[in-house]
Amino acid sequence: MRILYLQTFPFWGSGSGTYARHLASEIGRRHKVAILAPDERPIDRAKLYSVKLPFPVAFTGHPEWPDCKLYTQLTNVEVAEVYKTFLDGTIAAVEDFHPDIIHVHHAFPLTWAAAFIKDMYGINFITTIHGSELPTIEKNRRYGRATYYAMYRTSRIVPNSGYTRDWFLRVFHGYFHEKCRVIPGGVDIGKFVYSESGANQVDRELGLHGKPVVVFAGKITKYKGVEYLIGAAKRIHGEVVILGDGPELPKLKQKAEQLGLTNVHWVGHLGAGVKKLVPYYSRADVFIAPSVWDEPLGLVILEAMACNTPVVVTRKGGIPLAVKEGVNGLFIRPRNSEEIVEKVNKLLDNESLRLKMGENARKIAEEKFSWETIGAKFERMYERFATKKTTNGNGTKSTTPLNLKMRHKGPYP
């Protein structure tokens, strides 16, 4: 089988990029795989079709595009420029690669191109909903109207959590529920493994030897709740290491300075590569994700779990899919520095509890979130919806007939 993936953002720096990168590599073990994306870095076992956008643009920001525009800010002409770039690239990839099925990441804008491909070439596509695109559709009906048709044409809609599914259905007023099947993101359990040498490396670089450590990793945006971690830092019984970059970083650094914090270490965006992240996950006694928005899932949480690290997280969005209270982590209420202090210190001060939760975290990652497990679910879906080719009387190949009759008008007139 030949699978073409369409990814909206770079392969590193965001959850969807991590998801797209690892899934393509896993499926590439058994099938021919290609991926189109605005990135030039190669992926294992996947042919790359790189596209160059007219300008960087994201839903809520992107650490590899610090000065990017947001989709909510684009003019109609700019939207058309982005779409044309993606459409031209997708057509070129289809003509060269001849996929049996297309897998699109995010509800838009690449689904618009995939719908065109289905109409012109008869190649089916499925769509993963990551969740970060949904606020843009809620705020801007232009994207809702265009995306509605694409969702009608897609063969399967795959939200990354039950929460994301419910959110998607609210955005589209209950339409397409029969197409939805939840498949979460995964983690490369072969690469995200506790590394003592990596932990020692972090100790040397940051001077942390013998000190308890709490780690945050992610985009530094208001949605991630880092300001509440900063508010708690002075009372945390250890060092706080913050990995990432984003628009809130200057303000948070200023706040930390005003509070006189000496236990906060700003590492910045680490860029591409698992090898750069594993040492920090391994050194962490506790990983924290104090998100204040409904996080679709949070792949950094899975990565930390795979490195035997217990987590302290908010009960937002799809996070409870991976975290069980008192088993592999503890929950905190959003926007609550007091609970961050309480729950983080509970783990830092109790080594046996911390180690037991870390063991459970690794076990859950292995059993439920390995890319081998996730990939097998997608393979069954690809096999079901792969375009079936038939031969015309003139000897050329055509696809099965298309039924273009709309069964309902939909929520976006």
C-alpha cells in the first residue's frame, strides 16, 4: 500500500508535527510512505515532498516560526496564496507518488487540497483532528464553510482524544459523528527511554547535581499555564527547568526576575531531535503540564511518561486519557499555583511514591501509546478506505465512481 501524508507545520516544535513524523516513520516499516510538509528535514522511511509557504502561518503560534502570522489574521488573498501553495504541492506529490490513500493532519487547510484530489483523482483521504485548529474555525466562519465540504468528502475523521471528538462535533453542530473514530497520538518507546547518562549531562550543564528537578516542555503561550508555574516556583522544593519558546517568554522571564527566583532555568527551544529531549525527561523527578486550555492530548506528557517520569497535569481536554490519578500522576486545577506547589512537592518529598508512579507511567506508555499500537489501528483504517482501482475498456485505470449527492445542507451556508 502507498500512503501519502499531508502535514500543515514543520515536523518539530509542535504536537502535530511529532505525531505526523512518528506515524509516517512507523507505517513506513511495512508500506511505501511519502509526506508533504513545509519542512526540508528528512524522516526515516518516508519520501519527503517539501513545500515553501509564501509566509509562515499557524493556528496559535509555532516555536520554529516565532514571527508567524495566525490564520485568524489572514486576508482572503493570503488564504488563497497558502491554499494554492499546498494544492500545487499536493498535486505534484500525487502525480509522482501515486498514493492509494491520503492521510491529512488538521481539519484545514490541507483537507481542502485533499478534497480536490478526491474529486479529480478519486483518491480517498482520512483526516486527523489535532484540536489546535478548532478555535480558528470557531472564530472565523470562512474556514468553517471551506472545511465543511472537506469533512463531507473525507472517508474517516480521527480525533486524537474523546475530548477533541466532542469539541469537533460541537464546532460542526453534530454533523459527521458517524465518521469519527478516536485514535490518540503515540510515543516512540524505543527512543524515549530513561537515560542515566543523559540525566548526568543535564546536571553538568545546569549545575543540578543532587537537586530535585521539575521540568516543563512546550510552547510558551498563555494557554500552557506557565505563569502559574512561575507563581509557584519559589515554594517548590527543587529546581524548575523550562524548555520551550513562545510569545509569553519575555513577560515570564521578567516576572521571574521581579519575584527574585533563583531556582528557574530557561533552556529555550531545543529544536529537532529526540536526543535533546530525553536527557531532560530523564533528569526530571516530576514533569508538569499546567495547561489552562483543553489540551487535545499533550504528546510531551507521553514522552515524559515513557522516560519513567511521573506527571502533574491539569484535568483538561484529552489529558485524562493518559494520566490516572495516583497511578502515574496527580491532577491540579487550572490557574492554581497553590495546587502546583502542593502536588509537585508531594512527589518531590516522597521518593518511593515518585519511583512507583514513574514505573507505572512507563508501563502505560508501552501498553497504550506505542507507535506500533497506534500504527496498527491506522493500518486497518487505510486498508478499509484505500482507493480500489479498476481497469477501463481502453486499458487505463480509473477509480470507483463518486457519489456527490449531499445528504444535508450543513451548518455553514
